[in-house]
Amino acid sequence: MYAFGNLHDSDNETSTYKFADKNYGERYGEHYPLYNWCVSFKDLSIE
């Protein structure tokens, strides 16, 4: 009945910072992605 998800662009630019916690598993040591996330609004009036 309800659809949920996350939407972002495919920008492959990376941060200068990296995943430093080994609990991130395979992402440990990789740079953070710098995606531009889509923001959703409900009942937003556009003029």
C-alpha cells in the first residue's frame, strides 16, 4: 500500500573523509559518498 525509498543523483564525487569504524564492514576505509539527496514534501503549495 505504501512505497518508501531513498532517491539521490548519481554524482560520483567523494568526500575527503573516510569510513573509519571497522563496523562498516566492506565500506571501512572508503571515502564517504557525496550524493545530493532528493527531499520530499507533503502538501507544499507552489505559487
